[in-house]
Amino acid sequence: MAELLTERTVLTTLAALVVLGMFVMFCRARRVSTSIEDATLAALHRVTSAAPHLREGLNQESADKTAPHLRELLSCVAVGIVDADGTLLSWDGEANHHYEDVRPKIEQVLRTGKREYLDHANVSCEQRPCTMRHAVVVPLEVEDEVRGALTIIDNGDRRRLLRAAGEVAHHVSTQLELAELQESKERLAQAEVRALRAQISPHFIYNALNTIGSLIRTDPEQARELIQEFADFTRYSFRANGLYTTLADEIRNIDRYLTLERARFGPDRLKVQLRIAPEVLPVVVPFLALQPLVENAVRHGLANKPGGGTVTVVAEDNGNEAVISVDDDGIGMDPDRLDAELADAHLTGAHVGLGNINNRMRATFGNDYALVVETEKGAGMKVTMRVPKFAPGVQADAAHAFSDSSAELAAGSSAGSV
């Protein structure tokens, strides 16, 4: 998915450069008084200003924001945008009294996917002079499917209008394709989060409630605290919205999980070390990227080891990246089995979630950000992930932003154990 996005970005850049070239030709043909350099910068501004709105998909709001930029880019009389059903989403400029004359051409374009041209001489018009000389309707296509149409009204050279209209329509179509690709990526990510939630160990939930139940009579105060930790853990883990969160919130949720597990295993069988650099707490990570790694360490690394062991979570600052590791000194794993699990995002075997998280990291940040796992039977396991501090399109859900309480947690845990 990340490779696809990179390819689409290259296509977008190339399309934008072609549009710039067409705009410069328009400026020369019309003898615009500004320099070619100024015209190029102005065109670049228009192309880049329109792109974010188009990335929202084709709707009335995005069309209303895009049409003025396209009209100024083309220096034309008017620009109209319709959807695949032929509904006019936006019309920016003059000559709107000719929309009814153009509409049959729009319907033809939506049916055939072929460009249509209309000359003012072929329509009845009582306005003298009329700002329209030519009209061209071009399809907006995504993967060879017509998703709408772009209407351009102009009073200049017909040949240049037809060529520029095709280039601009290609640029708009590329942005719409990117919007659909991004939507598809988000749907896939949401499905993977749902799959990961489903793999949160039912045994953990049962054991946590059983532990709390056993403490109600013997230590009601601790039972009350554990109920709150359990409620906060489930509220965070099963929240409805957000593909991303901050490292601070993930660490906070890890702390809830480990508090509940230590109450069950006992502090001697489950030791915990957290070493978190405060400067990486605001870094954005995929939602539920760390908790499953810690659960694997406890459930499969230490639970079956006589005498238990230690889970160590480290988050360090490394220039433009944060480097995060989850390490246990448990029973380890066969490396061949590990390769199989990393290759399957939805495997429900011994180490649930590893393949899921590996795929999500690669899809979000690129193939260079896959998990690095070191393990041998009897030698424990260490999972390391690198996270860029800044990544385009990756933003934490506002409801779970960096909090002071998480900062206090990191400051308190940096000394060693929790």
C-alpha cells in the first residue's frame, strides 16, 4: 500500500508539471504582462491549492473549493464540476446561462467517457457580447470508470483550450484516484484494528475479572483501583474512532495492562521496566501498536517460564525517529515459526498481532519501518520498531492527544520498575 501511494504521488507531481506547462503556454498566447517565472509560480500555487480539496473526494464542498483554483489556473471564463450522476456540484465564473446548452454534452460525456466540444455559434444566445466562445466537457476518470466531468467555458484559442482541458482533467482525476486509494487504505487499516481487538486475549479479560473478584473481600481498596484500571484499559482498547494515537497514550495503556497482570501473577513473577524518553511521548503511532507486543511478552514469553521474568519497554529518541522496543527474558520462539507469523497479518497462533502490526507499520510509514524481531528458543524475544517523528497524513486522534498524566508516567517510570 505504501508503494502504491508513492507511485501515485509521482503521478500527481508529473501531472502538476504538465498543467504548469500548459498554463505557461496560455500566458504566452494571451500576452500576459507578468513574467513567465511569475506565471509559473502562480500556476504552481493554484495546482497545490486545489490538490488537498480533491483529496477529500468528489462532493459539493470539495468542488466548491476546487473550481475557483482551476478557473484561475486556466484563465478561463468559467469552470463547472459535476458528479457521476450528472449533478452540478459547483460552477465558478460567468456564462452560467449556457449551462442548459452544455448539459446534453455533459450527459454524453458521462455515458461515453469521451470529450465533447460546443461552439457558441451552435447555440442560441441573446447576450451581446457573450463571454462564452467555446465550451469543452472532459471526463474525470478513476481506473477507467467515469466519476464525473469537468466543464470549461472559454473565449480564447480553441486548440489550446482542448489540450489544456485534457491535462487539467487528468490532474483532477489523479487526485480523485489518490482520494479513493487513501479511503481504501483507511478501510483496510480499520479492518486490521478490528481484527487486532478481536485477538485481545479473552483469557486476559477473564483472568483480570477473576483477580479483581478475589480481591474484593481481602483487599477492597486494591480491587477498586484495579476495576478503574480495567475500565480505562477496555475503554481505550475498544474505542470507536482513530487509526493513530500518541506514544504517550500507548504507554499509558501498557501500564494499565501490566498493572492488572502483575496483580494476577504477583510482583515477583512479573517484573516490569519502562525506560521512556520524554521527548518521544508526542510521537504518533498506529493505534494498538504496542499493547499486543507487551501481551505477547507476558502471555507467551513469561507465563510458561518457571519463576516468571521481566518485560522491558524502551522508547528512545533517535534524531528524526523514535526507536521503541519490547523485550522479555522468557521462553523465546522458533525463528521459522516467527517468519510465518510475520507473513500473515491475521494469524491467530501463539503470537497474535505480530503480522498485523508489521503490516500496519509498513503501510503507514513505508517498507523500511517493518518490525525487527530477535528471538531463539529459551532466549526470550525482542521486538523493535522505528517510528518517524513526522509522517504525511498521520495524525493522532484528537480525543487521545498527548496528556500531562502520560508525561508524569514516563517521568516516574524512567528510573526502572513499575
